Amino acid sequence: MNSQLQKKDSTKVPEPTLRRLPWYLSNVKLLRKRGERFVSSTQISKEINIDASQIAKDLSYVNISGRTRVGYEIDTLIAVLEDFLGFTNIHKAFLFGVGSLGGALLRDSGLNHFGLEIVAAFDVNPDLVGTALNGIPIYHSDDFEEKMQAYDVNIGVLTVPIEIAQKITDTMVAGGIKAVWNFTPFRIRVPEDIVVQNTSLYAHLAVMFNRLNFNEIR
């Protein structure tokens, strides 16, 4: 029986599962490059050190049925995971704050492969306003509302200094942004219907340093 794959529309996927599914996707893509056609949860488990039963449970949220003693068909698994995770649809975004981190994100063309296209950026630095980085125009922050009328955008990427993070967030939300990818260490406040994903590099550094020090003193 061929694999049958579809999304469970009625089930809200737990956030830990959503965080793990891209790991499975990346691993399965590597297996395809090696010439594999089928993969089991046990095989994925050996590759990324996550319990096979957890992998099977995570994949159940996308209704994946493999073949007995063979596993999941890799091409189909990749296609459905990419669709389920939203990587096959392009989501357009504005970036706010073209500093070192913001500039790096503008240069990262790989984001397009995961469904995110930064179509414009905003800053107040006169040396940046009116220029472009990696083909992406940089506008003055005051032009945000005007550009919202010109672009089909609902995501804002926040890489501004911490002291203006809330102010820029308020401006984004008032202008129609529905989701914020927050790279600042500031926990922004938004209405309940606004999606926020916090990705603080500093918080991750703190965890890494703490674990490193713990291992060194044991």
C-alpha cells in the first residue's frame, strides 16, 4: 500500500512537534541525496538521536502511513512535510533594523527555500535609506505605512535595538502586521491575535555557556 499523507486540519500541533518536524525533513533530504527511497522512524531516530516512538507520534500529526517493514516513501514524505510546515508557500515579510544581524538576514537567500521572502527593510540610518542589500530595498521607517499599501506583507522581522523594540512592534501591529519574528532579547507585548516567534541569540548563548560551565566543573 502506498503512503497516504495529509494534514490533520482539526488537530492543533504541539509547538515541540513543530520544532522537530524540520529536523526530520532535513535528515530525510540527506537520505534522499544518498540514494535512499524509503525511510523508517527507527532509521531517522538513529540519525538524529530522537526516540523512534516520538518521531512516529510527531509524524502522526500529518497522517503519514508507511509501508509495513519498508517505511515512508521519501519523496512523498518530503513533499508533504514541506507543505505541512508552510515551506512551499512564500510568505512575504518586512525587516526592521538593518544592523549587523538584520543585514545578515537580508543577505541570507536561503530563507526563500523555507518559505520566507523579505521584500523590503526599514531603518533610519541615512547611509542605508534609499539603498538596497541583496536586491532588497531599504526604506525609511517613516515610510512603513505607505509601503504596507504597496506590498502584500503580513510578517515583520524585528532586529532593532532593544530600546525601540516595543515602539517598532506597536507601529507594525497598527500598520497591519499579523506575525512578528523577534530577534531582540526584549519580550515584546502584542494583542492576542498577533503571532510572535522569539528567537533571541543571546538567550541561546546563555544556555550554551551555562551547560558548558556545568560540564567543565563536574
